[in-house]
Amino acid sequence: MNTEQMQPWEWSEEHWRSLVGQVRAGRRLHPATWKDGARCAVALSFDSDHETSELRDGGRSIGRMAWGQYGTRAGIPRILEALRQNGVKATFFVPAVSALLHPEEQRQVIGEGHEIGLHGWIHELNSKLPYEVERDLLFRSADMIEKVSGVRASGLRTPSWDFSPNTLKIEKELGLLYDSSLMADDDCYELNEGSDPSGITEIPVEWIRDDAVYFGMDRFAGLRPYTPPEAVYNIFQHEFDRAYEEHGLFQLTMHPFVIGYRSRIWILEKLISYIKGKGDCWFARHDEVAKWVTENS
Amino acid sequence: MNTEQMQPWEWSEEHWRSLVGQVRAGRRLHPATWKDGARCAVALSFDSDHETSELRDGGRSIGRMAWGQYGTRAGIPRILEALRQNGVKATFFVPAVSALLHPEEQRQVIGEGHEIGLHGWIHELNSKLPYEVERDLLFRSADMIEKVSGVRASGLRTPSWDFSPNTLKIEKELGLLYDSSLMADDDCYELNEGSDPSGITEIPVEWIRDDAVYFGMDRFAGLRPYTPPEAVYNIFQHEFDRAYEEHGLFQLTMHPFVIGYRSRIWILEKLISYIKGKGDCWFARHDEVAKWVTENS
Amino acid sequence: MNTEQMQPWEWSEEHWRSLVGQVRAGRRLHPATWKDGARCAVALSFDSDHETSELRDGGRSIGRMAWGQYGTRAGIPRILEALRQNGVKATFFVPAVSALLHPEEQRQVIGEGHEIGLHGWIHELNSKLPYEVERDLLFRSADMIEKVSGVRASGLRTPSWDFSPNTLKIEKELGLLYDSSLMADDDCYELNEGSDPSGITEIPVEWIRDDAVYFGMDRFAGLRPYTPPEAVYNIFQHEFDRAYEEHGLFQLTMHPFVIGYRSRIWILEKLISYIKGKGDCWFARHDEVAKWVTENS
Amino acid sequence: MNTEQMQPWEWSEEHWRSLVGQVRAGRRLHPATWKDGARCAVALSFDSDHETSELRDGGRSIGRMAWGQYGTRAGIPRILEALRQNGVKATFFVPAVSALLHPEEQRQVIGEGHEIGLHGWIHELNSKLPYEVERDLLFRSADMIEKVSGVRASGLRTPSWDFSPNTLKIEKELGLLYDSSLMADDDCYELNEGSDPSGITEIPVEWIRDDAVYFGMDRFAGLRPYTPPEAVYNIFQHEFDRAYEEHGLFQLTMHPFVIGYRSRIWILEKLISYIKGKGDCWFARHDEVAKWVTENS
């Protein structure tokens, strides 16, 4: 009987150790202090998936396509306004197809000082792709994002945080500075291949710090936005408060077609206002965070 | 390999652009001011699906049929009373079969100054129908609603907001003024076919502003009314508050068999009372909103 | 093409009218006043399913069987204590198999002045049974409940509120006074077969007024007790408040293995206390309510 | 027709009685007083599943493996710190594979005075295993846990609380003192095989007192952490308050990769602080509770 046919409780120790060891959190990247002596770093990110959410599922629903358009038409302007008013810089992860559909948006995002990171070609799931296809899509995405925005991306957030067994290798081939798809810690760490340091910095994400988790809506999948917005704000604030207490990193993942609504954008606004009230936090783009922790840990 | 067999990441740019471009939000219809100088427009709507919710799923459950009857027997009277007491006019979207089952209800709705809009034949999903069938059902629905209520409808809300690739064409053939099924913005816009203006005004809906999203119950599908009613009220109020701030439109979708219960009708009553307290909002039927934004944008 | 093969939008009017007309809410049974001039009637019910919840699903899980045992071992004593301390009588709907497993419990329930109603044989779904089987199970259930408790039941709550096309006929054959499985109104009504009065009184239930809806837990079905207990209390109180305002009936469905826990039993206790504070409400068993509304409407 | 082919409503009384009777709650183990005259016992437990959550499902997702690593890297240190600061001892249930992956963690847990209980080999579901396999995995788990931690375990929590028809027999063969997987009461009881006392003490668990129920997240299964953390705290506190009132046991199940986050660890901290404020509660490991109730009931 080969391993593929075995049940997990029949696996050899060698096998389960190999599964666990593929990609591991390595060296902790928790600097003694943040830029300009700040006590805490705040890294806000927005995944500008727009119509690719529906395209990658087949693209048949006109209703969901309109929902995607909401992201670019209503969500992005509200988010940019909130950031602009507070002088905050953030990172936007953009699938290549979304960038090609909305090139002006990307140029505005860059023009206002924000970062654009990679987010796949059409929001595909990497773990379903062979190495060659994943590599090709990611290299083409990097070129397209650069062509549209004028800036070469230095980080990748895998779509749906679906990190394949080949992703780390491709990130190295692309010469990226950081990844932002995994969640083995609250603070940054170096990604290891087995026990070998990869040189890639992980800026960890978490479902807890993702607006779509609480507000997702899929008529046919049974997802509903059940959590009250006030509760979502409180969760985010608690995550920040402890990060502040620990002199650590507070990272947040949002989506223009989720947080951008009239009844939710206040969460972002109030959070920024609350954090600014502390007086000693560094709002930074993901690339700035990755650079800082790599050089100062 | 033809497109149908391709994975989304293999599609040509031409193909994904064609999928995105079918129906788009075009010209923004955000008037400088609302009727009589009002700062904000408030468009309340109720989908009187009643027994068609169960009929369109096969009609086998007597329990769910009783639930549908609740809508007409208990929900509608409470809603009409709340509207009457506050002098507010609203829009009721009614499947033809529901109107035929409850003709007196429709006449009362019209008699009290409300609007009746189209909502399909038996709450069928348009995207499952060929063009001829969708067209036939919609034309027959328009005739039946007119026959029952005495008024020709000027707007359509597709059942389950399921807008097919043929819906816009049929709406134009029917000579409708507006659609209320899509969600590419908070405020009204003109529907485009590709880049061509269609002349049809969209009064956008949103799952966020739909009572069934938070209160849905389906024993076998795992849906439960998990969100506390107080939280639902707060979400609706936040949506209104920002619409008011933006001098925009606040649109709401409710259902007699959802909002009409003793523990929920207060949400509607309190919301109307809160909005009236502002003193400068225009409660309008969907047809009035569509007419106003078309003529004043 | 016969009707069975048709899609709902292809059905003849005759067909959908026949589906809707099977069992309908008929004459409203809303008395001008309640017993002893009370303003409002309060009918509390508990479905003592215990181990039958797991048995009817195949009976394979020892964990879920223990959960069922919790109902009889911990839930029922807490509930009886809460009712006893407040001098409140209620109705317990008990599957025959549950009564046979726990005969002493049934005798205690009757001994303390409560009512026992029918609730199927082993919590089976009626709509899956042919007429003969449903009839046989229900007649045997009535005999077993009488044999165990010493009292002949006068009402039925179908398991899972799954009312079959034959249920009403069997209820009449059994000579029942009332049913409590349907939900076409907030207040009592007479059940009609088509347009013919059946003589059976409906004491309507509602998912909104069912503890299991908010607190259900099924590891493999994705159900979770997501709603905070405070919110559940508030929903129940709102349902009561409006019933009180309308001089109507407030009916509630609970389960010993749901409401009987340390973190939830306070909902029942506080609700009774709140209602008693009003001073003019009649706590009544379901049979008393059915008798009163039949004789006084 | 044999029983396997029958529907539950066709089963003989003998059959359903045999299904119910496999494992039952027997003698109640509710001591008149707790150690040192304490009014209430508090048994905190943590299931250190870490990477086995993903391994037992096939081990393919690198993202979920990182989530498991969070448990050992971030969750365990925060939990141990909270316990250390308050001088509280607790029980950690650890799958053998998890212990082998993280031996230092187990030694630290033991070194700080906590208990390690069995939790399966790789978090397998017992009810899917034949007797011989379940027995072999459990015996090997007991040996491995002893080898890693230096202490022989005296209790078992079956993974996913999935107690098979053979589990009780194997627990006796292993000479265990207690089980903590079933939920037929709030307070401890002796497990019976049919009506025969087994000598094994049950320390009952409950989904209500399990952090994963409210905070579970599975992108593909539709699970989301919908319940606000404040509500979870309130539920736990209510469970404690009534246990305190009843002079009983308050038992809690948590997970390092669930409760260990910045926005949730306060629930544990605040709960300990609240309970300590009472002044007369005994924080005890599960083995201490089992020993006490066995000797003092």
C-alpha cells in the first residue's frame, strides 16, 4: 500500500513530518523598535479583487459582476478618501485581470503613495495548478502590474491565501521581498523551506483580521454577513490593542466590495482615528514593514 | 480547446472582457437635489413573495406554504399599518402568481397609494431560462399585475435578483422605466449594455439592505436568523446615515414574511420614525425615484 | 408532459392553486378576552425529544445519545423547577419512544399539572411516510403516551413541524382538539382543508420563537449556536411585548437539551418573571388555549 | 428484513433500547464539598491539536498547517503565561503526533505543573475505526505521551469527542481514571455500560463551553467565527455563575489556535480573574477533579 492510499493514522512518521515541514515559520522578525521609535506598526491592506471574484468562478452571474463593479466604483473611492484624509499609506493587492480592467484605479492608488502587491492572475487557487502554470501566471501578473502601475511589485498575497507547495520557490525566482498569505504568528517571520531560511519575509494574515470572514455573502453557499459591524470593529480594536501592548505588528485585510459600504466604512475610519489617538504608531505599507523587520530584527 | 472547456486563468482577454461587459453601471444618476429640496431620498420596498417561495421550489412543504400565508395574513397588514400611520408610500414587488392568489391585497396596496412592481411569474430564477421563456413569463406577469391591480407596472425586480443575460433586453421590450436588481453602486445609475446606454434606470439593491439576509431560515439548508434584530436595525440606520450625509438614496428591501413579525416590525417603525425626525427626507416609491433621477441628473 | 415533469413556471393555475390550497389558515380564533379577563395568553411548550433526536438519524453516535440524555437528566429538572417556583403550567410534546425510555419523567410532568402532547413515534418526518404508516405511528403514539402518562393527549405537534398532506386527516380521525405545527399567523386559527373548516384549532409555532433555531449545534451540518443568549431573550421579549399590545397569544417552543443549560435557563426564568410582572397575563397549557379560543372566538 | 435495512420507526423496542443503552450516565458524582472546602471546581482544558487538525484531513493545505503552527508558536505561550500569572493549573489534551512534533512544549507544560491527557494519535475519528485499530492507536498514544512528557496519562478526551462503541472498553483496558468526551450532565458521573458501572469517571464537556464552536473557521465548509467575543465571554461566565450557585463543576474546553489570539486571550484572562474574585473556587486539573469526585461522592 502506498502513502496516497493510506489513512492519516497509518502514515509513517517520516511522511507526516514531511507534510508538516514543507513551509515553516522560521526566524522571528520582531524588531526592538519601529521606524522613528514608534511603538507599534500598522499595516492596512485591501484586496482589489473586483470582478475577478466572479470571473474565477466561471463569470456567469451578472449580479455578482455588478457586486464586483461596486468595489471599483464605490468602495475604492471611499477607502482612498479615508486614507487621504488621515495621511495613511496602505497596500492594495490586485489580481492582474483586475488591474487590466481598471488601470486608472491602479495609477491613482500608486499616485497617492500606496503600494500595489501581486494577487494572482484572475484570483485562481494556486494549489490546483501545476508548477509551470502557477509560475507562468505569477510572472505574467508581475509584468502586467508593473506595466499598468509603473511600479514593480515586491510582495505577493496568494489569492484566497492558498499557498501551494511551489509558491515559495516561485516567490524566490521572482525575487520578491515578502509574502503575505500565511498565519503561523502575529508578528513577522522568515519563511523556511523545511529548516532552511528562504530569505522571504512573511507578513502574516489571519481570518480574524479579514473583513470578508464576518461579512461574506453567497446566496447559494449559505454564507451570510451575520456578525454585527460593531462586533467586527471591537475584534479589530482588540487585535490592535494587544499588538500595541506587545510592541508588535497590527495587520488587517479588507476588500473594497466588503468594507466599502456606507454601513461599514466607519469601521476603517474609526480604527484609524483610534490608532492615531495613541500617538506613537507607524502606519506603513507592507513593503515598508517587510524592509524594516528584515533590516532591524 | 474551446472557451467552455477552459479554466478561467486560460481565458483570452477578449473573453473575460466580454463577460464583464455584458451589463455595466453607466452614467451616475445622483441629482443635485431631491424633490421639494429634500436632502435625501428614501425608497422602501417589500417583496410580496408569499407562497411562491415554496412553489418555485416544488411546493411540497405544507409548513412552508403556511409560512408564505403568514406574509399575506399577518405581515402585509402590519406593514400597511406602519406605512399608513406615517404617511409613507412604498413599492411592493409581486410575482404574478402571488398577485393571482391574493388579488384583494394588491388592490389594497394600490388603493393606499403604493406602487406594485414586477417580480417574475412564480419567483423563478431567470438565469435558468432561455430568452423566449423569460420573455413570455415577464410579459404575462406584466399583464396579470395590470389586470389584478389596475395599474401597469413600470419597474422590475428580478426574483432573487437573478438578472440573466437577456433581462435588460426584455425590460426594454416591455418599455420599463427602471430595474431594481443590481448592486454596482449605492446611488442610481443608467444600465449600459457594454458601453451603450440602455435608457433603463437602475435603483440598486444590496444584500446588506435586505432583511432576509439576516433573518433567513431554511431548516434543511442550514440558514438561521443568527443576527440580532437590534444589529439589523443598526446596520440599516448606518446605511441611511451615510446616504443622508452624501445627499443620496437610501433603498431598502424587505419581505412581509420576514420583517412582518412581532419581534421585527419595530425595525421598520423605528427606522421610519428616525428618518422622519431628520425633517428633510423624501420618502418615495421606486417609480418616483427613477423618474426624478432620470429627469434631474 | 405530466405535471411531475414540469418546472413550476410551467404549471397550470389549477395545479399551483391545488398545492397552495391543501391546508390553509381559516377562521381567526382571537378571543375578545382571555380567561379571567386576562389581556394576553402565554403558552410555553417543551419538546422532550431526548435520545430520539439521534435515534431518528440512525442512532449511531454515542456522543449525541449522551446529549439526548442531558435533556432528561439535567434539562427537565431545571425546567420543572422554574415552572414550579412560578406556579406556571406548560405543555410537553413527547415522542412515544422518548416516553417509553423515560416513563417516570412523564408521570412527574403530568403530576405537576402540565400537559403532554403527541410528538410522533421516534421523531420521524411525516412527509416521508405513506398515509398508512403515518396513521399507524400516530395512533400507536397516542396509545403509548396514554399508557405511560395516564392521560389521553388532545394535541399534536408534528416532529420538526413536518406536516404531511395526510396529517390533518389523521388528526381528525384521532379526534384531536388542536395541532401546533404550522405558522400562518401569530394567533390561533382553524385549520381548513381547502376552504372547508376542519374543526382542528391551530396553535401556531414559529422558528423565531424556537430556542433550537439560535442554539442548534451539529458538528457535521455546520450548525452552530451563533446567536448570543441575550439576543435570544430580547427576541422572545419583543414577541411577547407585541402579543401583549395586541391582546393576543404568545407561544414559545423550547427543548430540554437546548434551553436547559446553565447559561440559558435564565432566559426562561427571566421571561416568566418579566411576564408575571405585567400582572394580567394568563399562563396556559396548549390544550387550555385551544379550548378557550374555540369556545370564545 | 434485517435491522440495518429498517427505518428507525420500524425498529423493535429491543433495538432502540440497545442503541440508547450502550454507554449511559450512571451514578452522579457531585461531592458535598470540594477540596479545602471550596464551593465550586474549575477545570480548564486546552486541546493542543496544532498541525494534526490539518494532518487528519489529509495534510495538503500549507495555509492550514501554518494555522496549526500558530497554536504552538503563539497560542501556547500566551496561555501558559495567563495560567502562570494566576497560579492556575490546567489540563492539555494532546494527540501523540502533536506531542512528537512539539516535545519541548509538552515538557514545559508538565514542568509548570499542568496535566497532559490523551487525545488520540493524529486526531482521528474513533467511530470510523475497528476495535483493534482504535485500541492500537490509543495504547501507542499513551506510550508516546509518557515517553515525551515523562508522565503516564490518566485520562482521555476522544478527538472531536467522537466516542466509539469500543472506547469505554479500551479506556478500561488502559486503566484510565477518567474520560472527558461526553455530555449527559453538567457535573461528573460514572460511565455505565448498559446498567453496569464501568469505574470510569466522566468529566463532561459541552459544545456550549468550547471556544471552537463560536470561533471555528473553515473556508470551504462555510464555518465562520460569527459570535462576538464579548458574547462568548458572557456565555462562559453564565455557565460558571450557575455552577457556582449549584456548588458544582465548571469545565471549559479551549484550543491554542482558537483562544490564543490577541483579540480572544482576554476571555481566558478575564474569566480567571472573575472566578478568582469569588474567593472560594478550586482551580483543578482534570485528573484532580476525577480523583476528588470519585473519592468524595
